[in-house]
Amino acid sequence: MSEQRHEAANIEQRYVAEYDEDQALVEGLDPAKDRDEKTTDQVEAAGDHVVEDVEQMADPER
């Protein structure tokens, strides 16, 4: 059981680290912040690859 607890703790720490990173990126999108404090260039919008994805799905040869 100790190994399972250790693995669960590792998973929890990874989750917390990912959450903290995501939170920092979101907070960096605040329009009130100065340009050099923003994370706009680091954040990728969900639709950034839509055209490529649609072309790939539409082309049966790919």
C-alpha cells in the first residue's frame, strides 16, 4: 500500500503543479496588466488549429 500512496502523492503533486501553471497563464491574460507581464503569447487558443484539423479530417488520404 505504501507504493500506491507514494504514486497517489506524485499524481497529486503533478496535478497541483499543472493547475498552478494554468492559473498563472490565465491570470496573465488580464487586460489591465502591462504587456511585459502578460502571457498572451504563451497561451494557445482552442481554435488555433481548426483549419488544419478540418483539412486533415476532410482528406481521406492522410
